[in-house]
Amino acid sequence: MIRSTRLKVVAATALAALSLAACSSGGSSSSSSSAAAGGTANPTTLTFWHYEGDDSAMTQGWNAAIKEFEAANPGVTVKVEKQTFEQLQKNAKIVLAGNDVPDVMEYNKGNATAGQLASQGLLTDLSADATKYGWDSKLSSSVQTTAKYDENGLMGSGKWYGVPSYGEYVTVFYNKDMFDKYGISVPTSFADFEKALATFKQNGVTPLAEAGAEYPLGQLWYELVLNKADRSFVDNFELFKGNVDFTSGPLLDGTNTLADWVSKGYISKDSSGLKAEDMGTAFIAGKYPIMVSGSWWFGRLNKEVTSFKLGQFTFPGNKLNPGSSGNLLVIPKNSKNAALAAKFIDATLGKTSQDTMAKLGGLPVAGDSSVITDPNTKTLQDNFDSVVKSDGLAFYPDWPVAGFYDQLVSFGQTVVNGSKAPADALKDLGTFYDSGRKDLTGK
């Protein structure tokens, strides 16, 4: 989410698996400089950790980059080790402080994640590589925002500590057949959206697939907040350019709307204990007509939705939407093949990898949209281009301070459960935010 949040790969264990993977990540006796020269005297293994699903556009794009990279660098093998988003979110600091680390790792962007690791000296400064490979000219300034961090780990300026190869945004997926069944048109305003939700409920259908135990509910909450917000709010909330009020304004309005939707039955109270996978499979099964979540779901939905027609639209009435560049590819400070790793990252921005992502709905940051032929994929790309063109990417709500993701999940569950008044739950969230912000900025 919002982290950016990603579609997770199911893992057998959490930290144990991560630690084991770290121990087996290996490395090479070859120096990074000799490897980077292209072609090595000794076999070299470049270890790559990521948590994208096997059928995702990102995985397919990166697999294309791996194939091309290995062909161009004889003797080099890229070893992929799958992790989960939650594993790295919780344990990256511990793992990267050791010596058995991957050479390239997918990691969440933002102050609380990549920024925190960068400020702690756990990531490699890629500024020279950004110039060498032309990333600083190939990527748009808005995409570069999440790649750079200052000495305090605040994003938007400073040195390069990661490179995104794709973009992402939160959108609305819907079941066209259920909309047609109840005579509901695609909403183009927030009022129309609420009318659609009400119509479904009047017909005994809970309209929104949700998951309170992980990121999805927080993304919906942020959409509701952004419905009442402007760019200055985002700058204050995410980049600390001004004060943020947790007792009124967009944050309270969005929280009250979320609670109202729960009370009206638009969101099931049972969703507080569900995870993203539960939400997705329920939507795919046709149990809910609407799922508000990230573009990273698209590849799977476009493939697995077979019992109804899949549609999508941006959140009605919003000029701002959760979204940003995708997660970063970073190089741990203790990587044994840092120069070679940078060369591989550059391959993920190459035409082969980027066009593969584009064709599969991966929203490449340096791709060619003219290669897209699938209508649903084209809609996803066109909607994203429209959001970017209007400066509508508002990042994710768990980014500002370390540990905010867990607090946000707990906050959302509290609102859905009704165990606290919405204003009181929001006040508690604000207390945590203020403390974390003070830790980062001193004020």
C-alpha cells in the first residue's frame, strides 16, 4: 500500500523462511567489477528477491529481463527467491544487517520503508548508476520521487536508493454482469457511486469486497479521504510540508464515510478479519460486484475472471488516487555483486522487459503503450495515464512514518468493528502519526 501493497505470494513460514532464504542466497567469489564488465571468468550467481505472483505482469517482465541479461552476460545466473510482502515489510532491517543478503531486492517505497533502510545505511547509493544508465532522464520526475531519499529517509529528494520499473494505482474493478442485472450504470460521480452501492444493498447484495486484516481497507479509506482533499493535503500528510489535522477535514470526513458505509451494509463487518487474498478470490468468484484495490491485481483478474465480464473505472469523483511508481528494486549495502546488480536493474527498464509488462497490464514506467492489444489492458493503461497526466497520484496512506501500516490496519478494523467511535479511532491514529513524524523531522 500503500505501501504499496502488492499481491502476496503465499509462504510456508514468515521469518524462518526469510532467514533460510537469506542463508541460501549465496553470492559469488567473483568481484562485482569483473562481473559488471560483462562476462566473467567464474560462474556468478545474482540473487533476486521479489514477492510478485508468478502470473503477474511484473514477474513476466522481470523474467524477460533475466533471460536477456543472462544472454548478454555469459557465466551469470540470476537466481530468483520468492518472498512475501509481509516478510520483507517486517524483517528486512534484520536480514539486511547481516552478510547473507540478496543482490537485488524488491522493496516497498516510502519514508517508512525504503527511506528508513536508506537512512540506516542498509541500501546502496545508486546515484552514480542513475547517471551512468540514464535513469535520471528515462524516468519522469513524479516516478523519481519515490526513488530518492534524504539523510533522514524522507522521499522526494537526495540520493537514489531504488529504481521502479512499473507504476501502479488504486482503481475500481467491477462485475459488469451484476451491474447490468440491477440496471446500474458505471458511476461518474461520488454521488452516483453511493447510489450504486445503495441499489445493490436494496437487492440483498453486499457491494464491496473488502479485507480489513491487510492493506485493502486502508486503501479504500484513503480514497474516501482523498475525495475531500487537495494536493496540499497530500504534501502535508506524505511529505510533511505542513500540519495535518486528525480531528477534522478530509481525514475525519473519510473516516465518517467509511463508518457510514459499514453501517449501511455496503461493507461486511466480517471483512475486518479477511486478508487481501480472501477479498480477491471472493470477487473472482462473483460474490461481490465491486473491488477497490491496486492495479497489481489486474493480471490475475484478467486471467481468472471467467464467469462474468470484468470492468474497471477510476474512483468516481476523485481527482487524487492512491498510487505512485511501483515498488523499488534496491541493492542491499552488503550485496556481493552491487555493480552487476545495477546492470541487471537497468535491464528491467529495457524495451524487452518493459514491453512485456505493457502487454500484460503491468504499467511500465519506460514502456510503449502502442504494443497493447487487449482491450482491458488498454483501459487499465489509459486510466493510469489519465491519473498521471492530471497529477493525480497521491501515494499511499501507510508511507509517512515507520510502523504506520500496522496502525492503519488496526484503525480500519476498529472502524469496521465499531469498537470505537470513528473520531476516537482517528485520534489514536493521529497520535501515532505525530509521534513518528516528530521522530523523523524533530517537530
